[in-house]
Amino acid sequence: MLNATALRSTKAGLVALGIVSFALATFGPWFNLLLGYGLMFASMAVAVVGIWWADRSAHETRRTHAMTNGIYAKSGAALSVVALILSSYYTGLLILILFFWPLWFIALVLTWALHRAWIDSDVGSEVRA
């Protein structure tokens, strides 16, 4: 059985890249800075949701072995990461990320550790019991 969350992550990645493409078109002849930045931030939000769905589908298939992701969860995460990098580059947030990389690194390591602890605790089975 194919996991629906994995398909959602691929769709979110494609939508995020589509929004980035549309935002780059606003930098053309009918230049509108506010619309361009709004679309870039919308693309970032959709990309974060796509990464979240990809992670969620990866954990769902580990719990239920009858489900499969195919390539959809990985492709959704990859598309979302590409859209996130493009959006952060064109909005200038990439400069801030690179300038404050030690803080970002510590925050990512702590977030990853908390995420692994939460997943390893298997909260879902304790709640159902």
C-alpha cells in the first residue's frame, strides 16, 4: 500500500518549486518586489511542510510494514530542500544563515536530538495503551 503522506510531500515539493519559478518571473518586466518576496516566503512555508510530510511518511512506514513510500518521500524532501535553498538565496536569508552558521548548527543538532528522542520513545503506542 502506497503511503498518501509521501505523495503529499512530493506534491508540496513541486508546488514549492512552482511558486519559486513564479516568483522569479516577477523579477522580470513587471517587477513587483513585494509580490516577489511574498511568493518566496510562501515557497519557504510550503517547502517546510513538504519536508515535514516526508519525515512523517518515513516514520509511518517504519511503524506499519505494509506501507511503502516508493521514491515519493525522498523526492518530496529533495524538491522541498531545493526550493528552500533557492528561496533563501533570493531573499537574502542565505547570507544570514551563513553568517550565523554556528547558531544554526547548534539549533539543528538540538532539534535532531529531540526529534530522535521523541521518535525512539514511541509515544504513539503508549497513548493507545
